[in-house]
Amino acid sequence: MRMTNATMFARVLASDAGCNGRFFFGVTSTGIYCLPACRAKKPKEKNIRFFPTVEAARAAGLRACKKCHPDDFARGADPVLETVEALVAEVRANPAAFADAAAIVRRSGFGTTRVFELFRQHYHTTPADLLLRARLDAAKCALRGGDAPLATIAADAGFESLSVFHGNFRRLNGLTPAAYRGLREARGFTVALPDGYLLGYLRRALSRDAHSLTERMEGDVYTSAVQLSTGPVLLTLRLAPEQIQVEVERGSPTRSAENAPGRRVPPSDSLAVEAHALVVGLLGLDQDATAFGRLAKRLGLARLVAERQELRITQTPSVFDGLLWAIIGQQINLSFARVLMRRLIEHVSGPLAGELYAPPTPAAVAALEPHDLLARQFSRQKAGYLIATARLIAGGQLDLAALRAMSATRAERTLLAVRGLGAWSVNYLMMRALGFADCLPLGDTGVTSGLQSLLRLDERPDFDATRRLMAVFAPHRSLATAHLWQLNQPIPV
Ligand SMILES: [Zn+2]
């Protein structure tokens, strides 16, 4: 779709980073060309010219701007992003070397405001929060790997005291460090829920598809077949107001698991460790629901969070599950997407226990041919995208596990480069499967109708208006999206 000059000029005035790469602009009075997001002084309309590429701008006799580096962008290089990523890698490798957020700022070489802006843009969080999570990850690694005293582990990870370590560990993981260490030999565990946790919304999320082949909700018992690194297991969650009891049971191997080539087999005692990480995502324990609730109220939008301030985004059991939903769910209604998903599962997977099937693996989907899916009412395009993406993963060109550790910006670019994944699917996947906090699935009808109702707009906002209206929720746009999806739904009991 070609943009008009007037639209492009408006994007330049808005410093719209989403338009970077879609066009470049030159300023005849200064002789330079820039990215749409350039923060330099805005040119007068009569002096501006637009170019599809940097080569076209150079051919017109213009030079690259030294502020926004349009040539680097065009080459795919992004030196500021690379600097931030290197800094975060340093923090994660040795969190104890950074006493606090100020230490991260000092190490960065940027000013405080700029560092906060960069962490928000590229990691959807603050330096202090990223540091806390790096410490907890370091501690978890130590807890899984050895028997050092808890005080030593806390100090090595950089925690100022054992009680700070304990409090944060329990809040974000639902169990104590000692209980986490015990997972190595466990077949089950109990996760404590934070105050005000919305069990009704969790129940709704877990029982959304009554005909699902992989999960089932009966009363307060949720059973789900999931893929862990060693193969499929059966998870059973017993829901209660203050805690969730989890049991992990190894399923009999299915066709797909046997066929998976090069499957890495970790020691079997790590089943509960892996299941715990999955359950934390399912419950959304590591999301900052409280901060979002405060923000919504501060914005005068208490109705958005009324009676569900603690709402969390239920993460898909695996990134591949999220990817299947993101591709299958494009441009069709949810009930037909569920039908297609069931047909895919029946075709590539087998029953694990009772009537529950193991979810499809990338290897199993990669082995399909388009006609297998066309016969099951998939469109030619969807079938092509699913198989091609599964082959990228099975062939090692797309590493789903690595996405979580990437900056949000890098993860987004990596996923956008996959054919068949557009801006909506990528942002959906990032918020539902990768846990990024500031995603906006632009074009989502639940978001636009939610905004229209919340803000009493005469009509549904278009792309630009949606982007502008959602900007106030940064860096919590994923939770804002989840709340907008629930806005006109009945409150669950
Ligand atoms: Zn510039």
C-alpha cells in the first residue's frame, strides 16, 4: 500500500518508528536524509522530499543524517540496540556486579533518561526489573545445579539479603527457593497464588475450548497434555483460592515424539522443574498486574480494570503452540480456528492418556505436505505458512527457545522475517507465548472495539488512532490488550 505525501509528512511529525524502513525523507534546505522517527528538528513541508530507499536519497544528492543513521537501519545494523543488548547480556551473565539500576546506567554510557527509554523500548521493562529477574534466574540456575546454602546463592546472585531474595522469589515463582530446589526429585508441587488472584478468569482461560483435544477442565481440576523437552507429559492442576496443586505424569511416547530427530534428553528428574516454568506462565505469576492497575487508575480509566485489577495473560504451554494459534487464527473466527487446530492435532499426534492428545511438535508438522492440510479445510496459504514455519524450526533456522532471551525488538524483527507472520501475529505471539509486556496486536478487533467502548468513541479507531490511544499504556500494552479483550465480557464467578 502506497502512502501519500501528506500521510508520510504526518508520520514524520509524529516521529513514528513504526514507519522506519517504509520510506525515508530528505530535507532540501539542509541536504540530509533521515528515518521517519528522527528526533532532529522537524522540516518545513515545502522543504521535504520522500524516498523509497537510501540509495534514491543519495542519488538525489543528499547525505545521511548523523542523528538517526538511516544507512545503518537500511543495512539492518542498529548500533544503539546492539549496545543495549550487550549491556543486558552483561547484566544477565553477572547480576551481582550491578548493585542497582544506577550501576546499569553508569555502565551504559548513556544518560539516565535515555537508558530508561531504551530499556522500555527494547525490553519492555525498567533496568531495576530486568536486574531483579536476572538475579532470580541466576539463583534458579544455582538451585537446580547444586547444594550451596541459600544465603550463598542469594549473595552470589547479588541480593542484598536473604529475606529480599525469599520475598521476590516467592512472589514471582509461587514457591520458596527451598521448594524450588526440591523440584529436582519431585513429581508434583504446590504454587501459592498472590493476594487477589482472579481464579475465575484463570478458569475461563483454561476452559475456553470445551472440545479441545489437549486440555480438559472438570470442576476445579484442569488436565493438559503438554510437550516438555523429553516428550509429552500430562499436567494436572487442582485449582483452589490460595494455591494450585500440580502433578506431572510422564505420558507414553507418541508417534510425534518418537519421530523427533536429535531430541535432547535431559535427566528425567528435571520434569517438575520444566513443568514449574510452564505453570508460572500459565498462571501469569511473573506479570506486573498491580503496576498496570495503578497506571489505569492514574489515567482515569478505572473502568478498564474494574473487578479484574489482577488480570493476567495466560501464556500458551509452548512457543510452538502460540505460533500454531497465531497462524491458524489469522483472518478466521475463533470457533473455526479451533476446528482446524483439532484436525491438525488428530492428524499428526496420538492420544497420550484417556482422550487427551499430545500437542503437535515442529517435527511432526514439518513432515506434512500441503495436501494433508488442504484435505482438512486449511486454506492453501495457511497450510503453506504452517509447514514452512515448522520446517524452519525443525531445521534449526528459527530457534523458538532463543526468542525469549532476545530483546523484544530483536524477537519482533526475527519473527517479522518469517513468511506468513505479520504485525498482528507477531505481537500476539510475543504477548501470549513469549511474555513480553508491551505488545500491541494492531488491527485486533477486540482491541479496537474495546477502545471504542472504553473511550466512548463515535467509531472504531483505525491503525493510527489505535497506536496513539494505546501509547498511554506503555510499557504495559500487553495487559492493556488483555483488559480490552475482557471489557464487555461478563465477570466470571
Ligand atoms: Zn535524522
